Amino acid sequence: MRVLVVDDHENVAEVVERPLAQDGHRIARVQSIADADAHLAEAHVDAIVLDLVLLDGSGLDWCRRIRAEGLRGAILMLGALSSVSTRVAALDAGADDFLARPFAVVELRARIRALGRRGQPESRLEATRGTVHLDFAARRATIDGLDIRLTAREWSIVELLEARAGRVVSRDDLVDIVGGEITSIEVLIGRVRKKLGAAYIQTIRGHGYAVGAPS
């Protein structure tokens, strides 16, 4: 996932950034609300780790504002104050979770994993495109009734594309789900096309890939 850490405590931000980066998340770090706004204007994020109190304003107020502006990514709020009223205020402002400082790194990692699962698109049970039939529960792909073997990573690509059928899926989103680099995603896309047919996955130049007509 792409995670934005908004915290003006250098030591806390480092404790957050290091393990999440080790878990494969791509981390951007800022120290102020102004810099966080600038980052969101330029880049998509899947999750935000947000301090309750920042030098240039309230994390609660900023959380409430970006939710009102339509931000849909997960928000994990951090705070030294962990009273029930503080946690309730964070959740009411739009945070998905609250973690009190000091915290155990293993718990931080687990909370981020849970938020990531919450944000993943639900897979379809089955899909049929022309002669291609996909049974996601059984992980069985067939063409004209003949079994086609897909690897686990190829299934991950197919599942994400079908979950967002009719919409463009960026290469970065595929990297987040499958892992690896952009070049390895292109290789995997080529393998899926070889197995399921060249027309199964459309390339949307400059944007990514899609199955079905992209909206």
C-alpha cells in the first residue's frame, strides 16, 4: 500500500516508517497539515498514519476535512492521549482506527494489515468473457471447457482486474497487490494474455490495464 505518515515527531515517524517499509509498503512522510495537503493533491494514498496534534493544526480537524472532501483511504490516528473520549473523537472525525503512543511495532504492523484488507476490493465469485470462464472460489480458469493453469500471482492480477471490471487499474495498484516491480507486472500481464487470450486484458496507454470497456 501507499502510506502517508503525517507526524511532526521525528522519532515517532521513524518508528512508524521503518517497519512499514520493511513490510513492502511505499511510505511518504510529512510533518505538517500543509505538506500533507500538498502531497494528497499530487499523489494517491491507500492509508494515512496521522498524529492527533500537529504543529500547524489539529489532526482531528484535518481528518474531518479530508473525509468531507471525499478521501476514502484508511486513516490510523496516533495519539499520546488514549482516553475513551479521545478515541471516540478520532473515530467520529473519520479515522478508521486509533493507536495510543507508545505502541508495539508488531501491533502497528497488524493494524495497517487489517486496514489494508478492509480496503481491498471484494473478488467476484465467477466471471465469463467470451470463451474464458473464471471460477474464483475454486481458482479454476477454463477456455471452451479446457483447464488453463494460472499461477498465484497471475490469479491476483485477474482477481483485481475483474473486481474493477470496466475501470482502469494502474500499474502501481497491481504492484501493491502482486508485489515486485513495474517490469515484472508487465511480464505477468503478458503471461496472462498468452494463457487467456490477447484480448482479455486491455492496455490503457499512460494509465494501466482493464478488463471490459473502461469507463
